[in-house]
Amino acid sequence: MSEEQRQETPEQWKRRSFIAFGVLGAFGAVVYGLQRWISGAQDVSGVQGPLRTALDFSDGAGQLLKDDAHLAPEYPITMAAPKPRVNGKIGLAPTLDAAQWRLNVRSNGPAGDLSLTLDDLKALPRTEVCFDFKCIEGWNEISHWGGVRLSDLAEHYHLGTRNGAVPRQDEPADRYAYAALTTPDAKYYVGIDMKSAMHPQTILCYEMNRAPLTADHGAPLRLIIPTKYGVKNLKCIGTLAFTDERPPDYWAERGYGYDAGL
Ligand SMILES: Nc1nc2c(c(=O)[nH]1)N[C@H]1C(S)=C(S)[C@@H](COP(=O)(O)O)O[C@H]1N2
Ligand SMILES: [Mo]
């Protein structure tokens, strides 16, 4: 083939550039349309509608794929951080007097409302868990906690069911759908699905590294829930309630997925 033969005629060139600009234009229109669509509707947390739909879809798919009964891996306590990182101080009450403090429980069942002291909680079986604590901000740390299983508390006081029966993992029908926890000032709050709340590694925690929990880490009592991200591990519990309505959740209201499961 000679050089001349390889060159395009002006007609061929015109045709080519016409197609190229057409494709570019169509592509631009699609991108513009998508951008308009995505930035259109926003949900309460300011997340754009279609992105929220995608997030909710992946949250739902995650819920279906994982079973909330799986155990989080545990580690020897020698691997636990001696001084675990402190993160998030919303609703903490550093000057709170542990002797005055009460865990206010709204059972919404025959047990009625309870006001429990730390000693009431310490009288129940003590459980320890040493696991890899994971924060959505991208850090993780092996840490060691002690307290009472939420399921042991529920069993002892007949909490978490509408009819006052002891909640059982294999019989979810009578159970309320959620546990709701808030700080004493209600500034930080989380909702936990009951299967995760009654999980054997979920504890109401009053000890870290076998010493009393410090104020930064949520004294006198915090939630430790190894099957969920740090956001759900509410520090400084003031109230605990059982309910069928999905409880408000601090970070879910700010655009994070509600489940925050691992
Ligand atoms: N009351 C309260 N609890 C909270 C938070 C908070 O801001 N306030 N932050 C959460 C987040 S995002 C994380 S990662 C963990 C951190 O727990 P730590 O400080 O014991 O490491 O606490 C959780 N519980
Ligand atoms: Mo976090």
C-alpha cells in the first residue's frame, strides 16, 4: 500500500469526525443526565437519593449474606492493647458519679421499668471478650473487655420479649425487634437488631484489661458488640429499651448504614 492509499479522502474524514463527535456528545449527555439524577433528591442525612438507594441495597445484601449469629474471632489477652485508643466522646459524662448512676431499663414488657445499679449488674455472671475492635474510620485494635452478657441480663430480668418469656436465639417470634441504647444525656444513641443484641459476645461492659472502665472508654457501663463496627459500641449507657420500632441511631442519621455489621 502506498502512502496516498492510506490517507483518507476529505469525505471519509468528515464522516469519521461526525461519528466521533456524535459518540462524544451522546456520552456527555449520559454523564450529564446521571449527574443531574444523582444530585437531585437528597435524604435527611444529605446523601443523594440514588447513592442512598445503592447504600441501602448493599446494607440489605450484607444482612442477607451474613448471619448475625457468627462469632467474632477472639485473641489471647496478651495481644490486647494496654492503652486502647479513645475515639468519640459524644454524650460522655466524665464527672458522672458511678454510685449515683443507674441503668434505666424500659422493658416494654411485664418486667416494667427497672433502675439497676452497677452492683446489680456485677452480681450477674461475668464474661470477658478479647477481639479486634474495628472503627469505620479505618483503624482496628485488639482490646480486652469484661462485663455481663446482654442476653444474661435479659434472661435474669425477663427482658426483650413482649410476653416476658426469656429470649431465646432459636425462638425469635416473641422477641422485640430492637434494643435501643442512649447516653444519660441522650446525645449519642444506637439501635441494635435483637439477634445481635442477644449474641453471646455482646456485653454490657464495666471492665477494660480487667480494671474498672475509665471515663474515656465509657464508664461506668458501655456496650461491647464485637460483631459490629465501633459506632455501635455505645459508651456510657444511660438507658436501655426494647422495642419493635427501629430506634434512632446517631451515625445512621448522618449517612452511615444502619446495621454496621461485620
Ligand atoms: N457515647 C459515645 N459512644 C461512642 C462514641 C461516641 O462518640 N460517644 N463513638 C463510637 C465510636 S465511632 C467508636 S470507634 C468507639 C470507640 O471506643 P473507644 O473510645 O473505647 O476506643 O466508641 C463508640 N461509642
Ligand atoms: Mo468509630
